[in-house]
Amino acid sequence: NGNITFSMIKPTATQNNHTGHIINMITNAGFHVIAIKMLHLSKDQAKAFYGVHEGKEFFERLIDFMSSGPIVAMVLKKENAVEDYRKLMGATDPAKAAEGTIRKLYATSMTMNAVHGSDSDENASLESRFFFSDFEVFKQL
Ligand code: CMP
């Protein structure tokens, strides 16, 4: 039951072996993983995914970082998934992230901030479709 959000575990967090603990935090918070894959984004793929941020001051840093190593892409399902996952991640700036959040534990800067989560239901579905085809998402779970 519930709706979906799209999440990525970013480079550095994957390379520092935090993938398992981050997924544990996600499932302990009541989310169901209904799609998952690990992959290394090309620069062009990272630019396409983060297209809305093109032109912003941090865009090049973001693209270089997101294409620097493997990421884990996931579709998560839960009641109130988008908002609840943003709470679990904590603030984008790790200095402002609350105790017990994923970013408080694993983010090291604004760019290297461990995880991504969708900011709206509409973007959750767009971002999910960027990574997963229909038959890779287990909606019945
Ligand atoms: P994310 O949730 O993946 O969405 C956009 C990303 O841009 C954000 O997390 C940050 O990692 C990155 N970023 C870097 N600098 C900034 C900034 N000043 N404001 C917002 N996002 C930033």
C-alpha cells in the first residue's frame, strides 16, 4: 500500500561500503524496495537525470560527482513516501541534517550528500521511469 518515491545511494556512500546500512535504515523506516539496481552513470546520463539543475552554480560539480562511481537506484513504496523519505534523508546540507538521518551519518558535503530522494510525486514517477522499465518495478509488493 502507499505511493512511491525514487532514491539513489550516491558515489562515495557506495564506495565506502554503506549501501547495506542505508538500505537497512530505509526498510526499518517502513519502506518497501520495489525496484533496485546498481550502475555507473555516464556524464550524459547524469546531466539528463539532473536536467532541471542545468545552469546552476553547483551543476558541474554535481555531474562530475554523480558520474564518479557506482550508484544504487531504488524505487521505494510506503504511505506518504516522498515526504517521509525526505525526512529520513535529512537536509541537503549535511551541517543542517537532523540526528538519526542518513545524511547526518554519511553525507560529507552539499555535493557528496550520500543519497537522493524525489521532491514530488510527479518527479518520483519521472525519475523511476528514467531508471526502470515497467516490468522491473514490483508494484504488487
Ligand atoms: P539531490 O537531492 O540529489 O538533488 C540535487 C543535488 O545537487 C543535491 O542533492 C546536492 O547533492 C547537489 N547540490 C550541490 N550544491 C547544492 C546547492 N547549493 N543547493 C542544492 N543542491 C546542491
